[in-house]
Amino acid sequence: MVRTPFIDKNGIKRGAWSEDEDNKLRAFIQKFGHPNWRQLPKYAGLMRCGKSCRLRWMNYLRPGLKKGNYSHEEEQLIIKLHNKLGNRWSEIAAKLPGRSDNDVKNHWHAHLKKRPRLTNTYSSTSEQFTESSQFDSQNHDQQSYEDGYNLSNTINGMDWIEENNNHIKTMEQLSSINNTLVEQSLPNNFQIETFDFNFWSEPLFDDFWTQSFFFQ
DNA sequence: AAGCTAATCAACCGCCTGACG
DNA sequence: ACGTCAGGCGGTTGATTAGCT
């Protein structure tokens, strides 16, 4: 489902990433971070452009990324945020820990935009915001994460009342729960350490490297 | 079984913005 | 103030897979 690899006229490799390339990029970033994407492939031994490396890292290799099916709650949140924010995928993805903007965008185009839209109604007298949707609520109760967590229970059915504090609270709860899931999905030996810079003397890399990085 | 179509999603492209000299 | 560069974002493409006829 990916483009066939090829070398362009500038000697830059394009198309699908190989496992070897993934390993090189992952290992390099875990050790040295990514202060300069354009220079990174040169020092990581990759024939890719910086943009391609960044994209691969952000959308596929970054620690904590969740793969697989979206939960009902995640989908509801995407729909709600898209109603509010439009196609600002990075902002939407920021509310969904473990999901990249590309992933969210793809999921929207592939699944969510085809569904019946939410209908919002305001009550002018009570100033209360209520919503109804045509989604299948039966699926909701059966939704659960791959690892056995049932968000429906945890966050009390996600009461989607918007434009008030309850909604913000609910989003924060979801974010917190998702963070926990992401942490728990990491390998046991995964930990955050501080990297002591003692590598190249390239001016390019000065000052960037004495910060926290992921190590495996 | 073969051919066609739709769905999926990784990757690319072009543009915008902010930092910096 | 202007030009350049890098990072980030949203839209789009295209290879592969799944499903249907």
C-alpha cells in the first residue's frame, strides 16, 4: 500500500521505507534527537530528504504511536473537534494521544466523513447545548481498546455536552486515559534518559543535543 | 478463477509561518 | 525591511488489499 521505492534525479530515495531505513532512523533519533531534519539523513546514513525522515518519524516510528482501530470515543472526539475546528488536523490529533495528524486525517476521509453528520441544537431559553446523533449506540457499549481497557466505563459514557466545562473535563479525561494506555503499551525496557553530548564536533549539532531523549 | 471497483493508508507535494542573519 | 531556510501543515496521490460480480 505504499509507493514503490525509487531514486530521483538528485540521488534521493523516495517511496516505501525499508526495515533497515526505519532502524537507522529510529536508532539515530533515539540517540541524538532531531534538531535539524534536513541534515539528519546525511548523518544517519539515509538517502532520504529531511522531510521524508520527519514524516516517517512523526507518523510511523515515533514512540507511543497507536496503531489499529479507533475506539468509539476517539471517533466521537474527532467528529466533535472537526465540527469545531474544521480541517486543522494537527490540532485535532493533539487531542488524541498516540495518533498522528496524518492518521487522523486518513481516518476521517476513510470512515468518518461518510457517516451521518451530528445535528446540533441550541435551546435559546435554557442556554443549554444538546446534541443528538444517528450513530449506532449499540456498538458503543462493545467498544474497547485492544489491551482490554474499556473507556466507556472509565469515562462514564462520554457525556458529549459541549461548550461547557463538562466537555473540557471529558476531553482531558480521555487524554489522560490515552496517555496511560500509551505508556503501558511501551516495552518494559523503555525509559527516558538524558543524553550526554559527546559526539561529533559539527557546529551544526552544538547546543541541540544536551536534552532528554528516548533510549531503548 | 478472473476482472473490476472501492477502500485503505503511507508517502509526497506545495504552501505557509516563524526564526534568523 | 528583506531574503533565506527549516519545520510544520493540509491536500493529494498511488500501490496494495479486500470485496464484489
